[in-house]
Amino acid sequence: MDVEARAVRRVSRRLLPLLITCYFISYLDRVNVGFAALTMNEDLGISATAYGLGAGIFFLTYFVFEVPSNLILERVGARVWIARIMLTWGLLSGAMAFIVGETSFYAVRLLLGAAEAGFFPGIIFYLTLWFPARYRGRIIGTFMVAVPLSSVVGAPVSGALLGLDGVWGFRGWQWLYVLEALPAIICAGIVLSFLTDRPAQAAWLPADERAWLTERLAQERRARESARRYSVRDALLDRRVLAVAFVYFGNVALLYGLSFFLPQIVKGFDLTNVQTGLVSLIPFAIGIVGMLALGRSSDRRGERKGHAAFALLLAAGGTAGAALVSDPYAKMVLFSVSAFGVFGGLPVIWTLPTAFLSGAAAAGGIAIVNALGNLSGFAAPYAVGAIKDATGTFTGGLLLIAAAGLAAMVTVLCLTHDPHLEQAAARGAQAAE
């Protein structure tokens, strides 16, 4: 086996299991509110509109602190900063168990958004420091399997935890928040002791693999910067960065529409909480297949735009179809089609900004894509909840987020290629091989 294959395999085995676990916990803590709502809303008198606002308000502070957090990570290193993020979000996620009404619900969700800001884009940036460009679609896809996996595992677990209602005087939704917060606090210590900031510092890599990886990544960085050297300010104002942010906005609208409201939709099939958890995991299991298949296909063909557009078409079409049919079986099939597209598009979309940004500009650009894109995590749940209160059904809200997905598909097809950057990237890859 040559040095390239050995280095990539060793780095993958060392870093990906821990990073996937951390993101699994992150996403579980972010969306467990969807299962808590099955009993929490009634206990605390929270309306569908107020729930949608509280679920989405997380993303306002997430947006504000996203770019500063990622720039700090680029300066101080991923090891310390990711551990800090995990500790604070774990504590605040557990604090959700002690909310008493709408005001405290909003307050803790706002604090949770501030605490978690920078985690996901920090990991995406961190992966660019360890994996050459040709591997990033499949690596990001493998890493982001944690998103649907957290729902595949978390859905039945969350449904079961609601059954602890009354134990030691706590409601089931309170147990859900407390027990699902503990892994984040534990993992903060593991990250601090286990992660390595950059390949040059990796004593666990053999010397030849460390030298190859360091030089390969440096060559790719020089190739990008020879075409154009971006500052952080340039990245934040670049039209392509903003366009990718809009594409991500549409994808995230579909993602959180599915994550925050699917349990309530499935519960409407007249199922128990445990049955709701089991049925709700089906689309997310299909999402894992989509994420791995499209990420690998995109890498193998060296093509991004078409894959992203195809994924968004499936996601929007599946969501719209699920909104318009009433049969529970047909709804779940269409939600599964949507999940294949929603999750399949994520790793492909995240290869777009790293194709032309590096260093601090990449950290800032990735953060702005994530920050702007995740504003739909605020807008979509609030809109879906408000429409549900106004109409009595989820149909209008689902059609609205499907329209956002279609707009994202059109945008990604309109993204322009920069031949200078493409040629520079090709030169960097050829020089390293």
C-alpha cells in the first residue's frame, strides 16, 4: 500500500469515529426537542407557533456567534475549542429539563444556540486540514452520517425515555433532556485529550505519512492561493459563498422541517410514543444511504453541482408529495424520498466552498455558509408552526419548505465555475501525485 493510501486510512481511523460521535451527540441534543414536544407542549401550555419559534430561535444566536467562533478555532486550534463548545452545550441542553414555560423555553434555546455555534463549521474546516480535496466528498459524507444516524438511534430512544414519566418526580421529557445531555459533557474531556490540531503535530502518524500529508495539503493550498488569495473579508462578501449559503438555506429548511415536526406528524397516525419513535426512524435510515451514496458518487465523478441539484429535487419533491397525500404509508415513503435527498445533498454542498477557499478565509467562509444557511432553522420551524396553528394541518408549512428547496436547486445550477481556480486545483493535485 502506498503512502497516500496508508496516510488517509490511518487519519480516517484515528479521527472520524470520534468526530462522528461528537456530531451525533450534537445533532441529538439539537433536535430532541421534537420528541420532547410530544408531551412537553401540553404540560407547559406551549402552542404550535410558540414551539416552532422556540425550536428555531436556537439559530439566531447560532448565527450571531458562528463566524467569530470559527475564527477563534482557527487561531487556538480545534482540540481546545471543540471541547469548550461541547461542555457548554451539554450543560445547557440538560438545563432544558427545567424550563417552566414559553419564556424560559426561548431563553435556554437562545443560550444553547450561542454555546453550539461554530461546532459544525469548525469540524468541516478541521477536516480540510487533514484530508486532500479528492477525498472530501466521501469523508464529509461519512462524518455527516451522524445526522440521520442520531435520529435513527435517537428516535426510538427518545420515545422510550418519555416512558420514564413520574420517576423521581420528573416528567418523561425532562428525563429525555438530562440523559441525552450527559454524553456531550463526557465527550468534551475525550476531545481535549485525543484530538490533534494539524498533521505536522501528529506523533501518531509515521514520519513518511506525516511528511506526505503535510506537503500534499500545502501544495493544494498554494495552488488555490496562486489563483486568488482570499482574505476573510473577501470570503464573507464573495458571491459564490453567499450563493452556497442560499443553497444550504433551502436544504436546512427541509432538514429541520423533517427533524422538528416528523414526530408530531407520525404521532397523528394514532401511534404510541414508542411506536412513533420506531416509525420516525425510517426516513432517517434511508437518509444514511443517500448521504453515503451521493458523497461517494460525487467524488468518483468529480462532479458537485449536478449531484447537489438532484438531491435537492428529491428532497423538495418528496416533502411536497408527503404534504399532499393523506395515506400514512404513502406519507412515509415520500418522507423517505425526501430524507434521501436532504441528507444526500449535505456532503456535496459542503465541498463547494472548500474548492476555492483556504486558511482563515476557509474558516470564515464555511462559517458564513453555515450561519446564513441555518437561519432557515429559525424561519422554517416558526413558519410551519404558525401555519399549523392557522390551518390545523402541516400541509401549508411543508409546501413552503419544499418551495425553499426548489429555489436552492435552481441556485446551485446557476453557480458559475472559475476556470482559474479549477486549473489551479488540478495543478495542485497533479503536483502531489
